[in-house]
Amino acid sequence: MLRIGILTSGGDCQALNAAMRGVVKGIYSRCDDVEIYGFQEGYKGLIYSNFKMLTSRDFSGILTVGGTILGTSRQPFKLMRVPDENGLDKVEAMKHTYHKLNLNCLVILGGNGTHKTANLLREEGLNVITLPKTIDNDLWGTDMTFGFQSAVDIATDTIDKIHTTATSHNRVFIIEIMGHKVGWVALHAAIAGGADIVLLPEIPYDMDVIVDAINRRKESGKRFTIIAAAEGAVSKKDAKLSKKELKEKQAKRKYPSVAYELAEKVQKRTDQEVRIAVPGHTQRGGSPCPYDRVLSTRLGSAAAEAILDGNYGNMVAIKNDKIVLVPLAEVAGKLKYVDPHSDIIKEAKLTGISFGDK
């Protein structure tokens, strides 16, 4: 009897169901005597032993379904060693649930914070296999995370649609795209959607440069401008602040987000109308795009193989279009940032896209 636990943790995204389907189908292809325990609402289900027994039928017909059939929640890694309101030791509780159910392995789908906890559980002696899920594509050790391309498609579609109204009214449009710490979604959507300016957390911007870019477009006869701004875009001035100082400043600002701050400043320094579009959580929703369906299925199938072969303690990743296993100890706590000196940035600049830096 093979007993597998599975959970999805952190923010939801497209292809979580597709990835779980890949795992289960891969396991059943080589093993009939299987029990699947689905933990509900992420690590919370593992902590409080909230699960449901699943069969292969539960994973049928979910390839194209967004979200997660198990539900999810955010359980900050920094609080994992902090007892809950009833004094419960969360780590010991997770270990207890694992051993109570006599699991052979725990399959965890999640992003950066999720992988920190997964590695903690590995260090505590549990057999763990993870899959790289996040729209941000910021997990170290893998070229791509599932959910990313679907989010890029949605953000790009937003930019595409904004183009027509921007040109009709000769306006500056600021489209705020998800990405607090990294700018992969904003970067790819800006290139794919033909944005004129893109602002990333990794490349601090200068308002003078942004205003100059808008004015140059106007002088050349292009009376509209599309700005794709990642949520975590930061000015050169603010980038010099410590993390604590920046958080304190952001907590006091009158703007709900970076797009509104930029809009006010652009409005004051140009004679053009400025509008804001925030696709928000639509970037996490809907059916996964074909690319993500293929990627998540490949990763899920490879995770099944790793489980059946006993190769625990790894994240299933993709590198150079090859599925590989990366030790969790190498993944946990590391982010994959956009390199300001990378080829994709240089190539985007050659097409005329401004990054607001110079």
C-alpha cells in the first residue's frame, strides 16, 4: 500500500489541478494499491488533520479547471515555529498528522514560502516532493513555474485592450501588474503587449526619465503611452532606503498602490490625461493556458516517478526543457530575480521600451 498526502499552499494559480492530476495519473500508471489523502486549505489542513480521501476519479476532468480542488491558504514560514492561539506547535502537529496516516510521501505544490516550510518538514524527517507553483516565476532552481504563462497571457490581454482606448483618447495608461518582489510577469506582458514603459522592482525608476519618455512620444506624434508597472516597482530614491524604512514609508503613503502614486506624478508633470487599469486577481484566475497544462502535466508525472523511485527531498523542476530534480535545501529561501543586465532586458530596450532608469 502506497499512501500519498497532497496539498496546495500559498496563492492560487492556474494549473494547480492539472499538476495534481499529473501526479495521480503517473502514480496509478505503475501502482494500483494507492491511498491519496488530500489536505484542505494548504498547510492548515496538515496542521489540523483536515483531509479527505481521494481516488483517481477525483482527478478526472480537472486538467482545464483553474484554482485548486483542495483549497489553499497562506501560512507564513516565519510563523511556523510560533504556536497557534491555543498553544499548538504547528510543526509537531504536521509531523503527527503525517505519521498518524502512515504516509509514504507528502506532495506539496507552492511557491517560495511554501518551499521554505517544505524544506523544514524534510529536515524534520518527512518524505517530501514539491512542484513549483507561482504566477511570479520567481522560484530558484527552475526555468519556469506553472501559472506564470497563464498570468502573462491575461496581463498581455489587458494591455492589448487598453491600447484601443488609450489611442482613442490620447491618454497615458498605467497598468499595474502583479509582482511585489520580482518583475517577470510585467516584463513578459510588456514585451508581448507592446507597452512603451515597463517598471520592475529590480530596476528602480526615475520620474524624470518616465516623463521624458512620455514627452518624446508626444513630440514624435504618438499621443498615448502605455506603462506596465509591477506592484513592487520602486523609485531610485526609495530603493536607497532600508527594507524597514521602505515599509514604514509605504505604510504611511496616501496611495493604495504604486500605480496611483505614478498616476498623480505623471498627471502633474504632463498635460495628458492619466488612467489606471488593475487586472489584479484576474491574473491568477481562469483556465490554465495550453503551455501551463503541458508543463504542469510533465512536472506532475515526473513527481510521480520520483515518489515511486523513492527520490524524496526534491523539487521537480524544468531546466533547458528537461525535467530535473533539485534538492529542496538548494531551493528554499532563494528567489529568482530579473537580471537588469540580462539579454531579455537589452533586447527589450533595443525595441524602444523604456525601463524608467535612464
